[in-house]
Amino acid sequence: MDTRSLAVDVRAPSGLGRFGEYGGRFVPESLIAACEEVEHAFRDAWADPLFHGQLDRLLAVYAGRPTALTPAWRLSAELGITLLLKREDLAHTGSHKINNVLGQALLAKRMGKQRLIAETGAGQHGVATATAAALLGMSATVFMGERDIERQELNVFRMRMLGAEVVPVGSGSRTLKDACSEALRHWVSSVEDGYYCLGSVMGPHPYPWLVREFQRVIGDEARTQCATELRTATPDFVVACVGGGSNAAGTFAGFVDTPARLIGVEPEGGAAINSGLPGILHGFRTKVLQDEHGQISEAHSIAAGLDYPGVGPEHAYLADLGRAEYFTVSDAEVLDAVRRLAKAEGILCALESAHAVAWVLRAVEDGEIPAGSTVLLTLSGRGDKDMHTLMELS
Ligand SMILES: *Cc1c(COP(=O)(O)O)cnc(C)c1O
């Protein structure tokens, strides 16, 4: 495959925001102008060294970037490979989500908006949005399914401590997909001063592209750090977990023009790429979990952050092209991976991130990753939020 031409293709989607047959902008008439406003503002900001200066400074002095690249010494020795961990768990608020929200909050300010609107499932994106709003003196309105509010009490409390308004959503399955619909509806009625701060590489154009660009700092840093650590710029495998797909997209962006095998890991119960069919969800076309009538199915994963029935359009496209490969792991494998990483390296990672670890453990065992390989794995977040789940299961 000619990865160079592909890299160009993937770098910016077509004018319509398409990644192949995926992506696009399937929103009510009333939101077309709002999406265009965001797109123009982003193109303008992304070409402005002043904006990059502001963002880079916040990422450095507030979010704690660059995050470390840690060789997993003991696990590498056990597995017979060189495993490098990109430590997004060390970023402020405990995951990669801060990269995206700082970018979008700065963009919103530049657009003269005072209020961030967001959806959240597990609450991690809500917390990151509330954090950015507090930092920049803005207000935040976060939509969250009633069931998720019950399940994620602590994050609801965190958001309120940070000054955000959390709005319960009681429609449908009362989870993330309903919160997304409600946030979009709310945006329609408040486009004047409201900015929709989307949490992953999803939604109508330009969000999948814009969020990937804000997350590419993961891949760009890792590429430079790998060059130092490995003395060759590129690992053989680049692995990340996939919910909506933002930490994976940001990581892949740094390596899409190299020969590295790009691997996304989905939860067995929420495998939109492996088990979904093309459909339209929350303003964009992608692979979606659905029943035979086209009704959206619910995703189930031990990691609340991966419970989404769709996936970012760029991943659906990369999968069709064969440029990235997507595998699934079970909840049991994930639990085993969390424990193994904790004991071997002293790192308690998020259950989401442990999906990537679980795949590496299995792939070494079954020979998919040959002995002596170099593997870069993005550890998307820390596990503190999951201790309750782990306690109940042990
Ligand atoms: C939200 C979250 C994810 C899933 O989101 P992506 O957009 O797929 O990256 C993964 N890991 C952690 C720690 C998260 O908080």
C-alpha cells in the first residue's frame, strides 16, 4: 500500500468532511450554519501561530505535556518484545481528554462564545470540559443519561465542584447516546453563546477532524520519543483502545505515514467496527451497532468510556482500507491485563486503556506479535475511577 498518498488523504477530510463513505454532516438545517461557523473558526485558528502558542502553553504548564514515554521494562522482558507506554494517564484530569477540551475551549473563546455544551457517558469528558471551563472562566452545561448519573456519582460530584451544570437525560436508554442527542438539540437552541464541545472523533463535520487534530499531540510526541528510545523512528506496532476513537486517532496520526501496523482495540460488547453496519448516528455516517431493523443497539463494556454504539468515521474508513486493523477483547481479558500491568510495572491503568494491553498480551501469545517486535501502546488514562468496579469484582 502506498501509505504516503493515504497519509495525505487522511490528513484533512474532503470539503464535505468525508472519510471515504463515512463522516459528513447529517444535522438539522438549523445546525448547518453552526457547524460551518465552527469549521471556519477552526481552519482559521489552526493556521494561526498565536493560537498554537496559546494552546501549547496550556498543554505544557497546565495539562502536564509532554507526557512520558515509559518503557515497560518487566513486561517487555516477560513477553520478549519492547513495549513502550505513552502515558496519557499522567495528563491533568487523568486521561487524554484534556488535550481536546483545552483546544476546543480556546477555540470557543476565540469565537466569542461563553458557554461550553457537552455530553458525557462515564463522566470523564464532562469532568474535562468542566475543568477547561473553570480554567478559562466560561460556564459548562453537561448532558448525562440518568442511568450514567447513578453509575458515575463521583464524576457528577466532580463536575459540580468545578462549577458545571449537569443536566440529567431521561429519554431512551438514559445513557450516552441519549445524552449526545440531547446535547445536539440543546445546541440548536443556544448557538448564539453556546459552543458544542464534543468528546471524541465523532459527530458532524468538522468535529471528527478537529478532535483528531487536537489529539494528534499524542502521536506527534510519541513519534519523537520513540525515535530517541528505539533509535529508529517507528515501532512495528502502534496500539490503542477505541471507544469513539480519539486517543487512537491522535496516536495513529503520528504514525500513519510509517510502515507501523496500526491496531485499534474494541470491547467485545461494543465493537462498532467489528460488528457494526453502515448507518447514521449523531450527525455522521459510520459503522453502527444496530439490529435488523436499523434500531441502534446498546453497547456493553466493563469500561464505561467505551460504551458507545458507533465509532469515529476515520476509523471506519481506515478499517475498510486495511490501513488500520481492529480487534476485540473480552472483559475477562481486560481484568487480567489491568492486574498484570499493575503488578509488573506499578501502573494502575483505566479499564479502557487495559483493552490495548489485553490485545498485546494475547497477540504475543498467539504469535501475531513476533518476538523481538517493538510496540507502542497508548495508555489513555489512569485507573482511579475504576477502583470501585474492580473492588466489586474481586
Ligand atoms: C473516554 C476514554 C476513552 C475512550 O475514548 P476515545 O475517544 O476512544 O479515546 C478511552 N480511555 C479513557 C481513559 C477515557 O477516559
